[in-house]
Amino acid sequence: MHLHQVLTGAVNPGDNCYSVGGVADIPFTAYASGCDIVILGSDFECVQIIPGAKHGNIQVGCVECSLQQGRIAASYGNTVCIFEPVPVSHYKRKL
């Protein structure tokens, strides 16, 4: 087997630290890496990193993704945060 890609940041230990989801019929994978959540596209290219600094630099305990709406639930200690996708055009209007 040949090396295909090297991802920086190992997945946190545990069975629930990665999940597969989808938004608008486009699949993605999200995994917890330390305090951050890394989102990979269907080709395993990094699409986005949600930094943990905004959540007190607490290690992400588990991650779960919605298969249709693109939402990502993540636990930080005893707090659960739900992230949802925002259309790019909507985001640009706020800038």
C-alpha cells in the first residue's frame, strides 16, 4: 500500500471521536483532534478546522454528524455544542 495522505493532528482516543455526515448530498468526515474539530471533504482534504480556543481549550470528548443537515455536535467537558453550516453568500453579507 502506498502512502496517500498524511493528516496533521491525531484523532482523540475513543470510539466516538469521528463521524460521517452530509450537507446538500455532499458527504464529509469530522473528527476531534485535541481541542479542535477537523472537517474533511469526501476526498479527505481538509475543508475547515473549528478551533477549540473559543471553548476554553477543553479536549473534545465526542463528535456526531447529521447525515442530511450538515450539523456537527461536539462535547467539551460537560457542554455540548452544535455547529451548523452557513452558506458562503450569507457569511459574506455579514462581513
